[in-house]
Amino acid sequence: AYPLVITLQKFLIMLDGTIGNSFFEKFYDARELSNMEVVNAPTLVRNCIRTKEVTYEKFCSIYWPHFNANLTNKLDSSRVFTEIMSHIKGGLRSGNSYDGRLNAEDYVKLSEGRASALSSHERQMIYDIFQDYEKMKGENGEFDMADVVVDLHDRLQNERYEGDIMDFVYIDEVQDLTMRQIALFKHVCKNVSEGFVFCGDTAQTIARGIDFRFEDIRSLFYNEFVLESKCETNHGKKEKGQISKNFHLSQNFRTHDGVLRLAQSVIDLLYNFFPSFVDILCPETSLIYGEAPIWLESDNEDNAVAKIFTNSGNAGAHMVGFGAEQVILVRDDPAKNEILKYVGKQALVLTIVECKGLEFQDVLLYNFFGSSPLKNQWRVVYEFMKEQGLLDASCPSPSFKQAKHNIMCSELKQLYVAITRTRQRLWICENVKEFSEPVFNYWKRKCLVQVRKLDDSLAQAMQVASSSEEWKSRGYKLLHQDNYEMATICFERANDTYGEKLAKALGLRANADRLHGSNPEMASIAR
């Protein structure tokens, strides 16, 4: 029934089932094929994606260690995965290649573009890894989502699409899609003049494997949607079309101005250091007044989180813990596991990637700079401060170099996402003063943060209780994002036995799927 609201994966599965032979059929094993009568096709496809798709996590854990160490030691796995998915197999130019993949020569030539942060030598190394990856993936009988998209484009060129035609297509969070994924929508909607709305934020491009700018999507839309549509209606004769309009939604109805000002300061750094990697827009505004976020200082900074959740020896205080509308944000899984030792089930702990698309009343951002791969290279912020008159020009500061500091672009986007997850209160806590000091000084000079001592009274004030219904609601939100561990905690706090069992069961299945790639024997036992 329409209006149809679906995920990108669901759209790809539906499109795959509409045109000729399914891409996924060649990946079914004999046992699954023998059960075709009792298991329907969509279930088979979902199972196939769950077990055979190469995600970023699988790429890192299973594939990356097997590549040439002379190459991997000089490159970041996230950057390589992004280049493969967004440029070699998913970029604007890859659609012009006969097999949907850029050849080595064309890919290396991308270094000549103004927005390139990679040298031709680095691109050649990445392409060598790509070739090893494709070979290993084929031997493992696996695929990535770019393979699905390439196959769909190939089939749509050779077979007529006879599925439903949409009048309007609205794509939210478009920054999480590759150009070739977006190009598929031209086949399901012919209303090019007013039938498409693409909504997103390039400052939030932290999805693994995605490199996105709105300028790219405008170019794609003009060349592959508008011009192709004009060509079809004029019997093959090309005719100029109208370039799509950009609308900037600058009014923020969710977050107060104290948080928005801090977020804008991060955007300003992105504009200054990486103008080609983010769309330059007017600052967001809010009609809601709010206090500046709090920078927490603690006597024993290594145990700041422990102080909040153990009452710091104050036996008379009532322990509430964080509620369903509060979260601790950390960089990655190792940091998450470390924090969970202190927190247990008293708070939700998510990585920045996991929290994308979610929002909370209160956010505690823990040790972002202390765990950053940039380490003391954050000092390059002092250069920007001098340009803005926020620092004496005679103060020593390192010069910004694109090749040396290119990872800073991703770091700033992650920081922006973390800051904008909160609706009300934001606390920032660091345990390595040396690494956090440059950005802290930048924020302090602009009066964007207030410094507070983390004592027992503040620790108590930070904690807010939630009802069973609130915990249950949060549990299902996390469940839909495949975050089974945190969903389980929510259902336990809600006393929801069914939800708890469901989350645990789905978590066990996900663990078995992960084991399948590295240890099939153990995976079958886990299943």
C-alpha cells in the first residue's frame, strides 16, 4: 500500500525481485534451495544478506588481515573501504564503465580532481587492495552491496522495468547512499520535474563506505535523471534540462541554540580545512534558548565515568543511573567495552556510528579526543584560531597539510554527529588533556562551553529515571538498528520478558553470523 515507507535495503531487495533472475540466487546453498517451498524468497534473500554480505566490520576483521601488509600498513581500512564502495564501484564515473567498476587508470586519475585528498600513489595502492579484495570475495562466495547495485544497473540496461511506477520519491539521509544507489531511483519514477526530494546533511557523512557531497548528487541528477528523461521524450535527441534547486532547512526544531552554536564551531573547522568535502550552508538557528554544553573536570579523570555511577563513596545517595533518554557516546567497541565495566546496566553506551539517526535528551561524550587517531595533531586548530583572532599570532602552531591531516575530516564529522544527538544537555569528558586542549581552548575562547567540576552533587543531577514504557520504546528503537546488546538492557529495565528474549535471540544469531566468516565450525555450534 502507498505511501510506501521502506529502507534502502528493502528497496534493493524489491527491485531485485522485479527484474529477471535474482542476484542472490547464486549465493544460496543446497540446503536453502531444498527448502524453497517452506521458506519464501524474501526470507531467503534476507538470510543471504545476513550471512554473505561483506560489511565494513567483516571487511576489517576477515579481509583486511589477509591483504599485503606493505599496503595495509600505509593505509586506513575505513578510507580503503570508502574508496571501493563510493568511487571504484559506486561513484559518478563508475556507471560509465562497462562492468560498473572504474579501471585502475581512471581511478588513479581522480587524484587530479580538486576534492581529492589522496595522491596517485595512494590510489594505486588502494586499487591493488581492491583487486585482492574482489578475488578473495569471489573465493569466499560473498558479495557487497555495491555488487548488488552494479548487477541491478546491468539488468535494467538489458531488461525493461515492469514494476510499479512511483509519482514521488522522497529519500531521507541521502548522505548515506552512494551515487550508483541513488541512480537506481530513476527507473521507478519518471516524474523528473517535481517527483524527487533528496534530503540529507554532508556534515553527517560517517556511514562506513560512503563519501558524499550534494554537488555530486546535483551532477548525477542532471546527467542521469533530467537529460536521460529529455532524451527519451524527444526520441533520442538530447535537450537541455533545468538544474535541480537546493533548499537549505536552517531552522532547527529539536535542539537548543547552545548546542547548535557548538556544532556550528565544528562546521566552521570543516569549512576552513576541508571546503571541498562539505557543502557550505548558512548556520542553523533555533528559537529555543539553552545553556552552553558542559566540559567536565574531575580530580581523577581516568575514572570520571566511574565517579558518576558509583556515587564516589557517598553511601547515602540514591543510585538512579542514566535513563532511556540518556546515553554515553564513545568512539568504538573497545572504548565501549571499557566503559561498560564501570557502568554495567546503569546506562546505555553507544559508539558514534551506532547513535547516528537516534536522539536523546542528554548525551555524555566520553574521551573523544583522548581516543582520536589524530592525537596531538589536533594542535592544527591553533592555526585557525590565529586566523580568527582568537589566539596571539606569535603562538607556535603546526601548519595544516591535507595529506598529513586528512583523517581530521572524518574526525570532525564524527564530533558533529555526537554533539547533535542531544536535545537538551551535553557533557564532554576527557582523560587526555594534551589531546583535547586545542579544541577545548577553541571552544573556551568562543564561550561555547562552561567548565564544571564533577562532584557528587553534579553526578546526582546528571541522572534521570525513566518509566518502563520509555525503556521499552528505546529498546525497540535499538532493536530496529540491530543493536541487540543495548536493546536487551532496555527490555530488562522495562521488565519486558518478551522483548528481552527476542533481543537476546537476535543477538546470538548475529554472533553466529559473525563467526561464520572466521570459524564456520563454531558458527554452526552457535546456531
